[in-house]
Amino acid sequence: MSSLNLNELIARAVNGDKAALNEVVTSIEKLVYNLAVKMLWNVEDAQDASQEILIRVVRNLGTFKFESSFNT
């Protein structure tokens, strides 16, 4: 998915589009999990951390300013 498409999805999600929000989360969940595994070295801890991170992403999506790549 290109960042232009991801930015469009984020904008739609912020405006209440639940399908767009689901696509945003789906597009980053593996990235988040893989990073958590690398940092925590434990699958169960990585699963818990990933869930918490994704919840924070959803809660704070409206503060994203589109000044950098969303994946960073």
C-alpha cells in the first residue's frame, strides 16, 4: 500500500469511516508485532505490547499531522 493510499485511509478513519480504520490497523499490525518481538524477545509479551500499541494508535489517530511517514 502506498503512503498516499494510507494517508487517505487515515483521513477517512479520522472522519469516522470504520472500514478505513480497520484497513489502517490491518496494514500496520504485522509491522508493530514484528518490532515488538525484536525488542522484547518474547512472543506473549510482544502480543500484549502490540495490542496496547494498536489501541494507542487508534485513540490518537486524529493527532497525526501527515508531516512524516505514518509507519515511522
